[in-house]
Amino acid sequence: MKKQVSAILAASMAASMLVACGGSTSSAATSTATAESTSTASSEAAPAESTADAGQAADITLWTYPIGKWGDSESVDALLADFNAEYPDIHVTVEYLDYTNGDDQVNTAIEGGSAPDIVMEGPERLVANWGAKGLMVDLSDLWTDDQKADISASVEAACKDSSGAYYEFPLCMTAHCMAINKTVFEAAGAMQYVDAENHTWTTDNFLKAVQAVYDSGKTDVGAIYCSGQGGDQGTRAIINNMYGGTFTDAAHTKYTADSPENIKAIQTLYDTKGINFDASIAGGDEITLFRNGTLQMAFCWNIAQQANSDNNDAGLTNDGDEIFPMAFPTDSGDPKLCGGIWGFGIFDNGDEAKIEAARTFIDFIAADPDQVKDSVLASTYFPVRTSVGDIYADNEIMSEYSKFMAYLGDYYQITPGWATARTEWWNMLQRVGSGEDVETAVKTFVDNANAAAQA
């Protein structure tokens, strides 16, 4: 892989820095995101002649989390201008959320009877949280046979509630991975343990690499961060992958982190020199420590972090060392990466005209053959639709990251009790880090998470 990415790509990716890690659109060093702002799409520039459906008139609201350039008003206004060229009578007001207080804003709006018409986020919120509470509109009518044929069965399953209702219509996705400081690994003789072509390694080779880097004098090789839930997909993935454990059952009805495989993985990480359980940092902080050279690997990583320049050349640490993305280590040779899926859901606010206008918006932005490519490009991630094709064919770094899509595992984030499980997870890691017996700590996690799942 090249050490540098084009300035255009770096600029387009910068806003998505910590989407998956529960951070904001600012640099990784900042844990508090910018306060929300609003932007209203103007339809004054729409052509005088409109389509047959453009007679549909409504004022609707879209609240979007910082999913790539979907957190940037200039980019979103351009997409809304495309929409208003077809539907000039539907006016969309946008509010930009962050991952620091976005959930609180939405929940407060729900309690106050002023929930947005459309929310852009993932199934863990749209399906497993608000959808499961009966707050969302069933979007089954958008999921036609043609749409299902164009979207993978795993993505479709993540967008559907156990009742059979579809509470999300997806737009884009990515695979979360980890990363290493290649320059440091080479100096320590640790790159011999890496399959650089496929970006994979075995658990045994991962441990050998950590030991080699540690022996070279870099005593802080990696961190099991656990001050909060930010970036927790990384700590779940390293633990689940090492010896083939799972986080939930296949049916997404209960939590299974107390398996012997997971207990072995947690104990191994705890016993490994150079891997520290750190209750003072979350995922975004880990990225900062990785970029500034304190840590030599990061578990909270994806294409957004790779391409974010963070005031230097994208793909490099602050010291100019090369960052190399990796799948999580596994004994099976078949890593299972956590995926991110983002799309749209509609809150049931009781206004059929607004609901129908929201459906029209989603259908245009996420399904119109002439529009969907631009909508996905704004996300800086990958399309969920096979018909969109390889939109990054001429982009070397995006093409390299596309390899990770083949390693996507189960999307278990729709398991009931998810919000409680996330909190219990980092609490469990903190207890392990403070010396509590691993089996005891994991049992507490599973008991509390499953109690929430059955509630």
C-alpha cells in the first residue's frame, strides 16, 4: 500500500474520523464533539417543471449522525439539492448529531413528542432500540423483491426486527479492523508474523509479534481500552476472534461471551506483556495514542481512520511511521470482523403526509439508480448494493480496504438488551484489568446482559 493518499480522499474522509468509535467528526484527540447544527435544503433553485410525484408537499426533518460527509452540511446540502430537483415540494431540514450526546438528543425529542421524521444511523439504534420500542415505521414496502436481490441477506437481516418489520433501509457499510505501526514492526522483526497480502495473522503469530515489539523496547504495544463504550467493537472483535468465540448466539437472543474461547482470550490478553487493560481511555483516545506513537497497534480502526490526515499525511502516524491495517488474529484463518451498516429509519410521528414524504426521500437517496452512488460516496464507506459496483476502482487505498469486506462476520448488534450489554462490557473489562477473576467478571457481564435481553 502507498504511504500517502490523495489530498482529495483525505479531505473527504476526515469528517468520518470516529464514526465507528463513538467519537465525533473532529480529530481523534478530541472526545467531545461539536454541538449540533442545522441546515435547511432550499428548493428555490428547483426547475419550474417537476416530476409527477413532485406534487407531494411536506416539511420533514432529517437527523443524521456523523457518517462520513453525511455529517457535513455542505455535502448534505448538495445531496438535498439533487432531491429537490425531483421533489421541489418536500422541504428537508437537517440536524447534525454526534456520538457524544446524539442519543440523548434523540431520546429527549422522543419524550417531548418532537422526534425527527428521519434518522440516519445503524440497526443497533434504528432496529434494536427505537424499532423494538415500537417507535419506528415499518419500511417493508421499500424492501421489494428487486431491492432484496440487490442487497446481501446479512444486511437485510440486520435491518429487520424479530417481528418481521423492517425498521431500516440501508445505504452503506464497512468492516471494522485493527492497525499496526508497520515501521515499528519492521524494526522489531515482527512483520514476519504478518500475512501482508491478505492483512491477516494467526493468534499465535499475533502474540509472537507483540512479544517482538515489546522486546524491542516498545512496552506499550496495545491497549484494551475500557473507560466507556466508545470503540467497543474493537475490544469485542479481538477477544471473539482469538480463539473463535462469539458475542451472541446465532439467533441474536442471548449473550455468549462466557464461552471457554472468550475466557481464554481475555486471560491471554491480560497475561501478555505489552497489552494493557486501560480504564482511562476509550476508542478515540486509543487512536490518538496510536497516532502519536505511544501505542504500536490500534483495535479501533477502519478506512475512516486510515484516511484521516490528523494534521499530517493520511496513512501515517504523527512521526511519519506507516500505518498498516490488519484483520483481527484468529486460529481458524477465517477472521470475523464487526461490520458497520448505516441507513435510514422513520419515526412514527402520526402524520401520514410526513411519513410518505420521508419514504420518498429514502427511496430516492438510497435506491434511485442515478443517485445512490453519490449518496454512498458522501458516506466514505462501501455500498450495500451490488448494482452500484466498484465505486473506488481508481482509488488504491479504498480498493485495499475492500479486502476486509470479505471478512465481515455476524451483525449481532441487534440483539435485545444491546444498550445494557455495551455498558456491561466495558465494566467487565475494567474489573478484569483491576485483577478480578476473568470467569467471575465475564459471568457477571453475561448475567446482566441477558437479564436486559429478556426484559
